[in-house]
Amino acid sequence: MEPVLVPVVWSLIAGACFTLGTVYLIAWLNDVGEREHLAFLVLAMSMGALTLFELAIMRAATPQQAGQLIRWAHVPTATAVLSIVAFLHFYIGSRWPWVGVAACVLRLAALALNFYFEPNLSYVALTGLERITLFGETAVVPVGEPNPWMRVAGLSTVLLLVFAVDSTLTGLRKNTPVERRRGLLIGGSVVLLVLLSALTSALVHAGIIRSVYLFAGPAFVLVLAMSIELGADTVRSLHVSALLKQSETDLKTANEQIERERAFLRQVIDTMPGLLFAKDRRGAFTLANRAVADLYGCPVDQLLGRTDADLNVRAEEVSHFRADDLAVMDSREQRFIPEEQVTGADGRTRWLMTMKVPIVDSTGAADQVLGSSVDITARKMAELEVEQQRNELAHLSRVTMLSELSGSLTHELNQPLTAILSNAQAALRFLAADEPNLDELREILSDIVSDDRRAGEVIRGLRLMLKRGETRQEAFDANELVRDVLKLVRGDVLNAGVALSVDLAPTLPMLSGDRVQLQQVLLNLIVNGCESMSQMARRRRRLHVTTLLTEGPGVRVGVSDEGTGIPAGDLERVFEPFFTTKPQGLGLGLAVCRRIIAAHGGRLWADNNPVGGATFFFFLPDPRERKVS
């Protein structure tokens, strides 16, 4: 029976190599950038061709036929060496690529010498064929004189072995387990193939052993190992590709969601009635809503990157905004600004209530500030209108009160004017004498000056009380305020038969406010106290005015009478507009007084005295403490 085992096995190995080569040919054509696929394609085809040459040599009929087969077998051997070097370089890498290049150059040189010598590079001459038994079947082995130039091919094989070892070690040094396994599996397979092939070839060529060239088995193992590893890479690539596609799909979906959320957020920001903005350390807007853009008269996209200085002509406003922004970023603390002014593109001034907070990044630094402002212009205008009305009402109250004190004021003016007239007449009589007494004249003139100053103070106080104007902030002493008011009402108090006592605390702090309006408050309380005792016996008509330094800290002024007192249910109602206990009263005096005190940051209240009568107090805070708080 014709032997079939060796031909079948060798043919199957060759077919498998050609099949794997065809598969990776298709893979390479789909992606020509995968150079390792091209290298494996050449290697698989070379190994398949070398396997068929090996089978043909074992079945050669004559030495001449064997010599020609060996000559042409050097071609796939050379392409196999080139493809192995290329595959290791592209797939695993190496530290010494020049070793692989040298191995390829020597193998190409050996191929050239192969076609120069007859019958081939392996033998100088073939003398016969020797029959051997292989796997129970007969095969032939060429017998002849070895060619010394075969050492060129041997040196190429040595360099290929060195390059394979270097590539294996390079793979084992890689960071990932996949790369390390790749270096061990592929690089180790090449090393084993080269060692086994070189050793077998050398022993057969030297005549030490009688065997065929057994490249087919080791070559198939190498091709199979490479194919498995490349297949695993392909599977991983397909998996990664699928993940990438899914990621791309998710990313497109996420981008759409982000765009929808961004559009919604922009809509929310733009529909906010207040101003919303963010600025960087240069003062440039990094975020702004439509309210800010409308204020400065430009679209939102043209506002970004510009500063307040580019949009606002008021340098003091720009400086104020800049200082607040930097303070918030430097301190990394929020800041509340109850009132600030801003001038828009139309030249109108608006009032804003603003909250500013720092935007802190991952490093803890704050290089941006986020601000939110509410337009309080309408409220501010209303407050200004209310203040103007309060000033008008306070002025009316002062005029009404002074009309009630007209008799007392007339008396206060008559006294110094009468004294001035009397002293002037006396001076004229002294001057008419032959030898006028100059010392007497000096005393008379000094009295005239004193009486004139007294009359001037009364008139000055009257003019201030009658003057219409806006609230003025000035520093004053509470005790001096009390003395000035008492000068105005002294005559009225005496005419009413009221005994006045004063207890002023020493070393009071300077207060701040509208002196005239506060005089009006004290004057109203003194007049009310005198009127509350008009029905009492004259010996019981006593009024006591005090000043006191409190722990508030601030100053408390009290006006205490010994009248009938205030019904317990009316202690608060007496401060309501148009509520009065006087038959001819309007009910505005105390209401105006409470508003004046409240405008100064203080409070006004009343208490009944334990022994009868009532005391009205008003408290004014220390302005230094108000600034600190």
C-alpha cells in the first residue's frame, strides 16, 4: 500500500498555514495599517510553502531533483526570516532592532549565494539519496559535500535567535499582563523554532544524523501560536470597538442631554427677573443673564469678556464694583451689599441689592465671583418719597408746636431786647455827663453784648426749627442738645408753673443725626409733659429731664412728668397717627417723633411712673458701634 501518513500530515500543515495566511490577508486588506497582520500573512505563506518543499524533498527521485528543491526552498526560508523579524518588531518591539536588520541582510545575501552556487547554497555537490524510515514510512535524505558558504545562512540564524531573545525580554518588561504574555508566547515560540530548526539543520547538514529537515511541525506550532494571539487581539479589538461604538452612542446621547440642559439652564437664567453674573479677576464677565445684558444695552454674547469699565461711564461705580469683587475672591467669603448704584446704557441710575459669593476651584483658590442682584429702584424711590413726606410732616409739626410756644418765645425775646434798650438809654445818660464813667460804660456795653447773644441764640434756634430741608447727618453732643431745647422752652415752662430739673450724664459719646429733628422730638416730649400736668396743683407740677450712657451702647434721654399718666392699654397707641388724648390735638406729634428716632437707628417708648405720671424715653445708638456691626 502506498504510504499516506507523511504526505497527509505535511499537506494538512501546509493547508492550515495557507488558510491562516488567507484569513490575515483579508484582515490586512480591511485595515492596511495593521503591519503585524501583513508580517503574519507572509510568514504563514512562507511556512506553508516550506512545508511543501520539505515533503517534496523527502519524495525526490534523483539527487538532481533534490538539489533543485533545496535551492528553491531557500526562498520561503528567506521570506520567513524577514517576516519573523518584522512581526516581532511591530507586535512586541525590541531594544536592538539593528540585530534583526542584520539577520535579514545576511539571509538575503545567503539567498543570492544560493542561486550563484550549483546545485545550491547547502551543498557543493550531491552524490546520492539515502533512504530512511520516518513514522513507519520510507523517505529520502540527500547525501553530498556541504557548502562552506552555508555559514552565511548560519550567521543569519544566530542573529535571528539573538533578536528573538531580545524581543522576548522586551515583552516581559511591559506594563500590562497582556503585553507580557504576548512577549513570552510569541517570542518564546520563535526562540524554540529557531533553536530546533538550526540544531536539526546543522546535524543533518554535517551528516551526524540521518534525517529529513523537520521544519513543518515547529513551524506550524509557531504559526498557530501567532494566529491564536492575533485572534485574541482581534477579539479584544472587536470588543473594544464595540465598547467604543457604544461609548460614542452614549456620548452623542450625553451631548444631546447636555445641550438640552444647557438650553434649559440658559432659559432659566435669562427668565430670572434679577441680575445674575460671574466675573474673573480681570473684572471680565464670564457669565451673564439677559437682565444684565439689557442693563448695559447689548446681547449676552457680546457682554462676555468685557468689563464694567467697558460698559459703565461712572468711574466711581466701576471702582466700587471692582473693590467688592476682589474682596470676595481674596477673602473667599460672601458679601451682602444692601444698596448700590449702577448706571445703565440709557444713562438712568438704578439701585441694586446684591449678594456676591466666591467661586472656589479644586485647589481652593477663588478666581471668579458669582453675583446676584435685585433691582430695588422702585423701593428706593418709594423710600425717598416717604422720607420727603416725613420731612414735610416733621416740618409741619415743628411749625405747629412753635405756634403754641409763641408766647414763650415772645417773652424770651422781650427780656434781652428790653435789657438792651434799658442799657442803651443808661449809656446815653452816662455819655451826656461832663465826665462819663468809662468803667460803667464798659459794663453796660458788655451787658448789651450778652443780651444780644441771648436774643440771637433764640432767633437762631427758631430759624432752625422753622427751616424746611432734608435730613442732615452731623455730630452733636446729647447734653448740648438738651440745653439748646431748654433755652427755647424755659419761658413756657415757667409760665406753666412747672418746676424743671435736669440730670445730665458726664462724658457722653458724640452722636450722629439730624440735630433739628432730634430737637423737635425733645421739644415735643417736654411740651407734652407740661400739658399733662396743667390740671395738677402747681406744687405737683415737676418735670425731670435726664441723659444716661447705656450698655446699648448709646445714649438714653428721658422726660418724666408727674401728671395723670397713660392708660396701660394706650402705652403703644399714643404713637399711632391721629391718636391723641388732647382735646385740640391732631395725634401726629408722637407718631412723627417715633419715625424720626427710628430713622436714626434708635427707638422711642413710654412707661408709667410708680408714683404717678409717665416717662418718655428715646435711645440713640453710638455711631461707632453701628459701623462695626
